[in-house]
Amino acid sequence: MAPPPYVSGHDLLAGRTAVITAAAGAGIGGATARRFLEEGARIVIGDAHTRRLEESAAALAAEFGPAKVAGLPCDVTDEHQVTALLDLAEERHGRLDILVNNAGLGGTADLVEMTDEQWDKVIDVTLNGTFRCTRAALRRMRAAGRGGVIVNNASVVGWRAQRGQAHYAAAKAGVMALTRCAAMEAAGYGVRINAVSPSLAMHPHLVKVTTPELLAELTEKEAFGRYAEPWEVANVIVFLAGDYASYMTGETVSVSSQHA
């Protein structure tokens, strides 16, 4: 089954400033950056890959205008770089309305062969990075008193057992739990925190770290018989970031067509 037609923007995020981590390239982060711009937002994007970030920011600025797009290298395992990324949003636009925690790191290794370094690296980027960015954003949003929205990128692997994914599954399950707990704390100052949980969204990085056999097996499990386009996941992130989701917090929304 072919993907549906691309959905045009409707100014759902007009006038808002969003920070998106791991937003360079052709994955969910890059698709989210584009969708946010199409919905009227101003964006500040970060990524650990400097060259790819510069190329992505330049391309988006050329299309949507330099006043709408800024980029800064950001490794979410480094507190100083996280602070600098959020500082840039406030320096450029005077406010921070939305944070999308998209940064994550996967890999495949059976637990008995997995090293401490492999485990720690996935946990530090995927779970600890989400924690660092969320903490930094919440401090600013609380001080500003205007509310705000945080959307985290989890995964169906946080719910589902999959061989070779113990580190990634543990990290994504942690992101879901962090989302629920942080949402309860943030509700008192008007900040909503939710997560998306994609099943299979195809992008170049996934192709590099997943075997063709596993990709074929995962695709067969999807009810539509195809993987999601990254922009289809980004559409749900737009929904959670906007006013139509005003009564949702602490939720993890499955973006999946998998058989029950």
C-alpha cells in the first residue's frame, strides 16, 4: 500500500518557537522540523552531526526564510550544549514554547555479548539526553509562566520484546515513564508533556543499523504492509504540540499500524 498524500500546513503552530533535537537529515527529526515550519512555527534545531546540521538548517532557511530557522550543534549527553541550544531559542525569539526530544541511539546486540559501553551509550543519549533537555526546558518554561509543550520520541520497543534491543528497549521504556512522571510535575505550571511511539518509520539511519531481513520481518507486521514515512510520525508530533491536544498530558501515543 502506498503512503497517503502529503498533508499541507494549517498554521497550527503559528507564532511559536520550537527546539527540536537530532533534527538534521531525513529522519523523524528532520521531518518534524519541516512540518513545524509548514505549520507556522519558528525553529531551532540541534544535532550532534555538525555538517549534516548545517546543511539541513541552510536548506530550510532558504525555503522558509532565515528568520524562521536557526541551528546549533548539540550533543544531548553534554549539559552545556543543551543549555546553549535552548539559549539560542530565547536569544533569537525571546521565548521557548515547544521542545521535541527526538535524539536517540539504537543498535543491535544480544545481552550476553553486550558491553557496558554499548549499554551506557544508548542509555545516555536516548534516556539521559531526554532527561537533560526536559529538565532544562521545564526550568525555563516554569520561570516564563507562559506554559509550554514537550513531546518525546519513544518507540513501540518500549512496550514490545525484540531480540538484540535490550538497551534500546530499556531506554525507550524509560522515556515513557519519564514522560508520565514529568507531566504530573509540569501540569501545575501549564506545561504538557507527551510522547509518540513509532513502530517502523523508514529513514537512512535505520537502514544502516538494521539488517534487510529484520526490516522485511518488521514491515510484514504492519497492517498496511509498509513502513511509515517520517512525516507521518511528525504529523502526530504536530498534533501533540498544538492546541488540539490541550487536555492531553503524560500520554504515549502509538504511531503504528501493527497487528494486535
